[in-house]
Amino acid sequence: MKATAIRSYFYSCLRAGTSGTGSRSLVCWKCSSPISERPGVFCPSCKVIQPLRANQNFFDYFGLNKDFIVDQEGLKNKFRTLQSVVHPDKFGLHTDDEKKYADIHSSFANQAYKTLSNPKTRAVYMLELSNTDEGITDPEFAMEMLEMNEEIEQTDDHKVLGEKLVMTQGKVDEFMDQIAKNFEQGKNEEARDALNRMRYFERTVKLIKKKLGH
Ligand SMILES: [Zn+2]
């Protein structure tokens, strides 16, 4: 699976996860037994691998509460167990569909673990799950970013672009730190604001990289 395809799949899961269909019960594609428990990678009855749920979020996937505080040791164990059961080697003699399901679970588990094991990406993910992208409320900040982007658009000076890249990437890192810290202190509004600002800088980083041909 291409990285972009996986990414868009994750985002569709993310959106579905916030749409309130989370409690819908599913049945096994092979034997039609109900699959109620999460993550429901295998059918409890016929033990056949199941497709990844469309409404799956990373926390549910590892059987965790949607909480900033995560038991890292428990998470690591769950991740390793999951990876071992969906490993491609175990599906050599299975159908193409089953191989595909295993492959998707493996990628999803990787992405979920990577996201949840780091406090910064975990904080950002929690904000994304809560689906409150309200845009920036500080017009002065938005204007500054707009001006900077125009400046970048108009220059081909690699030295200037290189400096801007270092600066904007530093800002993204700074906001990441701030989001995690805000979350830890229960300052959700501040975290959200920092996320919105970080998104602006992320877009600028992308713009500079494009200009530099990265
Ligand atoms: Zn079954």
C-alpha cells in the first residue's frame, strides 16, 4: 500500500471515528458471527482475520481510554502482540483478501503505536479526534503568516529559503512541545490554539520545501 493511500485511509477512519457510529456492531465476513469486542482483528468464532473497522480510532484499537495519560508498557505489549499476529509471514497460505487485511492492520498498528507512544503526536491526535478545527482566531497572526508566505512565493534565493525553513520547522517543533504541555495541564483551549498555529507553519514548511525542490 502506498503511504498516501494509507494516510488517506487513516484520515477517513479519523473522520468516521467522530461521527457517532462507534457502537455499531459488526459481523464476521466469513461466518457472520457477531464481533463485539475491540479491536476485533479476528473473528472470535472462526478465528479468521477481519478488515480494519472504518470507525477505528487509535485508542480503541489498543483497548485504551481516550486519555492523555497512557500506560506505555501496556501499550508496547499490546502493539507487539498485535504485530506478531498480523505479520505477513502468518498469511502466506491465506487468500489475497486476508493478506490485504493483515497488511492494513499491520500499517494501522504501526501508525497508531507511533502516534500514541509520543506525547506530542498523541496530544495532536486527541485534538484531531475531538474535531474542533475552528481556524485561527488571531487575525494578526494569520496576516503575518500570509505575508511570510507571499515573501516565500516571490523569492528564489536558496539562502533565504533555507533560513526560513529552519525557522518555520523550529516553530512547528515549538508548538508540538506546547501542545503536549498544555494537554498535560488540562489547558485544552490553549492546546487547540497552538495546534491551529502549528498547522499554519506546517503549510509554510511545505511551501518552502516545494520551492527548494525537496
Ligand atoms: Zn467468523
